[in-house]
Amino acid sequence: MIALLVLATTVLALASGAIATTWQRYGQAALGARREWLECPQTREVRFRIVQYGAKPGGRVIALPVRPKAAPTRVQPPLRAAA
């Protein structure tokens, strides 16, 4: 039980140290990334221009024959034999 507690404490210490080192190294860049993204001219404005309306030329509509579904035949009840 004590070995498991020591192992968990060691893993927690190593993970905390790695997070602290990473935050110290890249924290300011991460905090400023959103502001830089919002100030970027490519992300501030998006425009669409429709060049052509309607269907593409050369498109064809193929009419397929539509047949109504046949109704299932009625099954007659079996004849009862006289007793």
C-alpha cells in the first residue's frame, strides 16, 4: 500500500513539474494566441461571391418508371374438416 502511495506521489510530482515547465516556457504565447488570431486580417473578414445561378449546363434528369407496389394476395383461411 505504501509503495503505491509513493509511486502515485512520484508520478504527481513529475507531472506537475512538466506542466509548470511547459507553462513557464509557452504560457505567454498561449495567452496571446487568441488576440493574435482575432487581429489577423484573414480571419476578420470572409466574403462569398456567387458566379452562376441555376443548374450546371449539361445536367440531365432521368425519369424512371414508377410502378405502384402490388398489394399482397389475401390468404384464405384453411378449410376445416368435418368431425
